[in-house]
Amino acid sequence: MVAPDPVDARLLAVLAESGRAAVHEIAQRLGMDPREAAMRLITLSGSGLPLLVGVECDPNGLRRALANAAAYGSYTGPPPSGPYSVHQSGPHHVSGPHQVPYGPQNPASQPFPAQPQATWGPPQSAGWVRADQPQPRPVSRTGKIGSALEAESLEGAQLSIQLVEVVDPADFLFTAAGYKLAEGERAVVVHTEVMNTSQVPYTSLPDMYLVLVTKTGETVTKAPVSLSSRPAHKLGVQPGETAGGHTVFVLPDTTDVIQVRWSVRPEVDLNTLVWTVED
């Protein structure tokens, strides 16, 4: 059996502490995307290690949910599978960017109204409204360090996200936590705070899709590490609560960072927030 790489070793070490844990809990402790953690654990389970990756559910409740969804024609099966790639970087024990493609979903067609209504703005945008309806309050999606911008989660939670601080470089914080940077690399630490201003719980990891944008237009995803002096985000934000956390990035020392970007999905959409980072 081939020895696991450093990220796999940390996954196994966390799992060995409890003996049994949910994948998302392990991913949260390591600051990883749960899908990457699941893929790694599934791969490791087939390599000869005494490891079993499973799923638990309420069978009767699940059958009822499927039956109800089928009755209303809302269940079309899982999205098509696609390639999943994880790039491993050097001895700093940090995995690189990953891409998880999503299958396109074709919306059901709707009949056109007999009498066209006047509209403003491009289709699919916040300005696409009927003439006899009030226009929504404009929401700023861009700002600078210190700005609080508004977004909405997939569950409908209203969020106010503030980019509090960007520490660049943050090599001293990285090495003080016991990690090692490879030659020609530097660490960056981003501090954000998320306020849930609605009555709907926010159930995701607040910095799941927080990335750095470089001068060349590339994105840098977060490193699966946490610093004792700069605590990481915890899963979820309850209604009325404000939660803060620190996200660690590792990138080439010569890379220029121009933006910090937050999204509710892996891809950019209307809820994407962008903060400009000035030199």
C-alpha cells in the first residue's frame, strides 16, 4: 500500500481520533470542502485501509420525500457526473484548487403573456421587473477592505458579509502554527465576518467558496489548514447571529492579489461579492 500524502494523512488522523464521524464534520475541522474530503476518504477506503465510508438516513422518511417529489414532478434524478480533479502542491501540506462541475438544469418552459409588459434591465438580473411592480432596492456587490456587502444563501438567508482584514504576507502566522511553506511560496490570511439578518438559518461553511483573485484573473482557493491564533469559520450562522473566521491561502510569492471574492456557489452568480485589494 502506498503511503498517503500529507492531506490524506491529516484526514486519517482526525478520523482516528473519534473512530466515527460525519464527512462534513471532518471537513469542517480541516477547513476543507466536504466533497473533496469525501472523495479522498472513498479513495482511501479502497486502498486497503481499515476504513468504511457510508451514509445513514431515515428509510421511510426518504421514501416519502421521493414519492412526494415524484408526484409533483420535481425529482429528475441526480446531476450528471463529471471529472473531479485535485491538484497537490508541495511540502506545505496544502491541497490546491479543485473544480466540481455542475450539470445544467433546464427550466420548465412557461407561456408568454398575451400582453407584453415593460421591463428594465437585462434578463435574469435584478433589474428585470414589470413596469407595474416596484423596483427592488439596489444592493452593492462590490467594495473595499472593511466594507460589508449583502448576499442571499441558497436557503434564502439574508447575509451581511464584511471583509475585515487581509494579512499579506502572513508567513509568520503560518509558520507559528507549525506549518511549512515551500520555497517561493507565501501565505495570506483573510478575516471575514458573516451576519445573518434573516429568520432563516445559514447552514453552510461561510468561507466555502471564498477565493483570492490574481492580477492575471486566476483564482486561489483556501488551504485546508487552520491557525490557532486566527480561528477558522465554523459551520453555519443562526438567525440574528454574527460569526467571524479566518481563511488561509497559500500561493506563489510573486503572485499579485487584486480581489477577494465570495460566492454562495462554486461558480460566479448574482450573489457573488467582490472586494478590491489595494496595494
